[in-house]
Amino acid sequence: MSDFIIKHKKAIVIIFSVLALVSVIAQFGVKTNYDMVDYLSDEADSIQSTDVMEEEFDDDVANTRVMIKDVSIQEALAYKEKLEKIDGVSGVMWLDDVMDITTPVEMEDSDTVETYYKDRNALFSFEVADGKEVEATDAVYKLIGPDNAMSGEALNTANSQKSTGDETMNAALILVPMIIIILLLSTTSWLEPFFFLTTIGVSVLINMGTNIFLGEVSFVTGAVAPILQLAVSLDYAIFLLHSFTDYRKTEDTPEQAMKLAMKRSFPAIAASASTTIFGFTALMFMKFGLGADLGLNLLKGILLSFISVMVFLPALTLLLYKWIDKTQHRPFIPSTFNIGKFIMKLRIPVLLIVLIVIVPAFLAQGKTNFLYGTGDNPDHTRAGQDEQKIEEVFDKYTPMVLLVPKGDLAREEELVQDLDDLDEVKSSISYVGTIGSAIPPEYLNKEETKSFFSKNYSRITLNTTTATEGDEAFALVEKVKQIAENYYGEDYHALGESMTMYDMRDIVEADNTLVNALTVISIAIVLLVTFRSITFPVILLLTIETSVWINLAMPYLSDTPLVYIGYLIISTVQLAATVDYAILFTENYTQLRKEMSAWKAVVKTIDEKTFSIGVSASILSSVGFILSATSSDPIVSSIGLLLGRGALLAFLAVLFLLPALLVVLDRIIEKTTWKPNFFKDKEE
């Protein structure tokens, strides 16, 4: 294969360049999905209920609220008419839809009135159609001006659509120069970073272009996958080019040096890529489609990076290696450090500290206060400030909808009475509550009953005062379902954002066990084959998992809620992306262990490999922290923060914990490794 690449190097560079160019054009045809609900399984109760309501009723659950300050009832009605005329807005609900406002509102139920009109503030709720979020919310803002407020799912989706592209670009503008600086400090040629970034950049572009065959990707994938692919696979290019540089010193021709570099680096790059690929493949088994979407993109990305490094980079290097020679500079940072002996003196304290913290960290990382949606908007944004303004007047508001079989008004009235008695239900909207069970719906105009009845169902809307998720919200979901079940058995449908979050919690928590198990097992198999040992996989996985557990325990210890999707993804991604550090360290150690004692081999490995592992960790950590700093989306931001912190913790674990385990367990390793050929001498 190396002969073929060397012979056709020009053609290979042209082909990859054309593919990258075509992919740049193709990616404009890839849609971005900003709705997390779309990634829930079709088997989820809330999704099935939503499908039923879409079939039965013309309007959906309200997903937006608007508060107009200091208006009379007549002025509020005028605003309602204007809202109804906005393209994409439907089902505008206000006080006149639940009572006769020609009578004094003081004579009506105060809870019902204050759900919509309080202290001369009017609160409207309505639905914004899918795909119309940006245009509709912009038009609403134009109508209500800066003094009034808007909040809701549709606004959050619109803000995500506006910000994701800009934020990804901002992250790239900060990240690429930072990576170039790190690479310049760690190489001896001004042009080497260009080769690294070009190689991985081409694979990133091709990966983004191939999404055209998928049709769409999630906004999380669009924001995270390209940058994560770059950070995780940059090591492959560095390893190959450094091998080439080493062989240039001993071989007569660059072509021969490249052949030997490809042969030498292939097993190490393949092993590193395999662990990452298997980790990302595990994400594809998630029932929650967001993880599967990200997993598939990262899997494609790593495969394409591997191909690009093993095919495109050798061809590009052989065409332009003279430029590397012409741009040589002295090393800015030494590639070896004399710190191995010092670190090994700390081995016993390190092992004791890990023994003390590992179990609490493992327990704490599962007890964090999780968010299953995206949480609240940041306080510095208008969306966050508007949300607070509305809640200050009208409290929290999360609508729930029940669809029950049509026909038995007496039973429906009893159901509504029980639901209204719940402390968390401020008011309800139903036929029996608004018009009354004494008046048969057949006597009324269809326009008056269409929001309450469909062909088969009667619709009841509950205005609840809980958040969209959390212990209180999920407890209310269970209460509402139990009450509905008491009257109708299984023959009812419940939907709304709280119901969706409730289903999402159950699905992603089940995914957690499966994905983590698949990740650990698949990586363990790769390590077993790579090192032909039973003990090495356990040691390496324990080293990285310790850093993962400490990382994920920190939100619990700081009492900071954590987006569960970020937690689930990072528990896989951190292991898959940073186990390479442990592999690189252990591969070097096993080679040295054949020539010297365990102590000397570990000390020498620390001195020689701290630099290269540190470069990889600093790049991955930079990616994470920059994602966290530049993204306003809670999911992307949490993934970034966990990734940045996780890369640093993994680096420290490989530098301090792994050497201690290798020395302490040396005899067990030797006995559980196939043909270890360890050096036989007095142990120091």
C-alpha cells in the first residue's frame, strides 16, 4: 500500500482536495435539527400521544408565552388579534377563551383569571409551527417591543438556530490559532502544523459533506462533532509525521523513510483509532437518537481521519517535504523531562488518595442533579431576562394536555375536578369547565367546541406551576397519569413538555447502563488484543475511568445541575478519546520493560512521553474549554466543560496513577501477559 501511495502521490492529493471541495458544497444541503424531542423513540408515550393529538386536533400544545404589560382587557384583545395574524403563530389562547369577559372579571374564579390577566399584565400562550420559529418570534418581538416579554420552546429553538452557526465559527476562530500555537511549540518546523491541520481538516470537511446522505444532523452534532474529530484524531497525524522525521535521519530517501514510518506507526494509530471508534459506536446503540446521531458522525469522522492520515498525509508530505526542511526552527520546549524519579516518589500517596476518592467519586457522579432538557436560559440573554419577568408576575407555567375518550361528560367533569384539586394545577381548560356539562355539545356551533373535542377525544389542558422537569414536575406527571388511569384505565393520552422530559429521563437513564457497558467491553477487547494481557486492560481502564468518575462527580460536589445528555455522552467520549494517552504510555513502557526493570522503565517512559501526551491533552482540553466558553447552548457548553476538564484529569491520571499501578502490579502483569519477555534482574 505504501508503494502505491508513493507512486500516485499527486493523484491522491488531487482526489482528496476535490472530495473536500465537493463536501464543502454538499454540507450546505444538510439540514440541522434543533428539536430534541425529534430524537425520542417513537415508542415513548409522549410521542405517541403527540401523534394522536396532531391527527385529531388542528392545533398543538402551546410552546410560547408573551406578556404584555399595563394593558386593559380591550387592549389585550387587540394584541391577541395582531398575534393571530403573524405567520407561523396559531392557537393563541387568552382569558376570553376560558370565560365570558363581558362580565366583570372580579366575579370569576381568581386562579383562572390570574393565569391570563394579573395586575393589568396580559399573558398569551400560542403555538409556533415547526420551521417557522425564527421568523415568527422575530415578528412577535417586533410587535411587542423591548418592554414586554416572550419565552418558551419555540423561542429557545429560534435562538439556537441563530447562535449555533456563529458560535461554532467563533469557537473555530479561537481554537485553530490556539492549536497552531501548541503545535508550533511542540514541533521543529514552522510548516508542520499546516500539514497536521490540513490532513485532519480535509477529513473533517469530507465527514461534514457525507452527512448529505443522512439528510440532517442534530444541532449538538453540528456544533461538537467537527471540533471533537479534529482534537481526537490530530494525534494520528502527529505520530506519523514524527516517525517520518525520525527515519529521515537514518534513510537515504524520503520515500524509504515514509514507507518505514507508515509501517511503524500503523499499529499504534490503528489501536488508538479502534478504541475511539468502538467508544463512539457504543453511542449509536442509544435509544435516544441525539446520542446515536453524534456517535455516527464521530465514527465516520475517526474512520475518515484514519484514512486521511494513512493515505493523504504521506502523499502530501512527499510532495512538500522540502518546505518542512526549509522552515526548521529550534525546539521551543524540550521533548523530554527529568521528572520520572520525582513522580515515582509520590506513587504511594497517589495510590492512597485514589483508594480514598474512587468509591465516593463513583457514587457521586450518579447522584448529580440532572437536567434532561436544556435548562433555563442564561441571565445575560433577553430570553433569560424575559423568562424571569414573566415568572415574577405569573409564576412558572408548564401546560399539560390530557386526551380522554369523548362522550361521557359526567365522568370528564369528575376527572377535571380531581385534577383542579392538585396544588400544582393553577387552572384548567376543558369543555366541562368552560361551558359546562349541562349543555350538550351538539347544541353548540362547531367553532365553539373544536378546541375541546375531536372525532374521538375530549381535550383537557392543565396550567401547572411546576418547572418543565425536576422532582416536583415528574411527581406531578405521575399524579396526573394516576388520576387519568383511575377514570379511563389505559385509554387516555398525556402530553406536554413535562411529559416529554419524563419519558426522556427514563430512556436516557436506561441508555446510560448500556452505552457505558458497551464502551468498556469493546475498549477492553481492543486493549486485550493490543497488549495480549488480561491485566493491562484492567489497569488502563481503571486509570481513565478514575478520571471520568472524578470529572463527573464535580457537578455533584459543587451542587451544579448537569445536562444529562452531556453527562452520558462525555462518560463515553472521555474514555474513548483519552484512553489513547494510557495506550501510548503503556506501549512505550512494555518495550522498555524488555530491556530494564519496571522502575527504570516507568521512570524513562515518564521522562520521554510526558511531552507528547501533554500536547494531546492540551489540544483536547483547549477544545473543551473553548466550546464551553463560546456556546450559549447548555448541552454543548456542558459537553465542552466536561471534555476540557476530563482531558486534564486523564493526563494527570496517566502521569501519576498509571506508573504507580504498573510498578506495584508488575509481577501480576508478567504472569497474566502472553510472552511478556520482561527483563530479569533485581528490582529496584
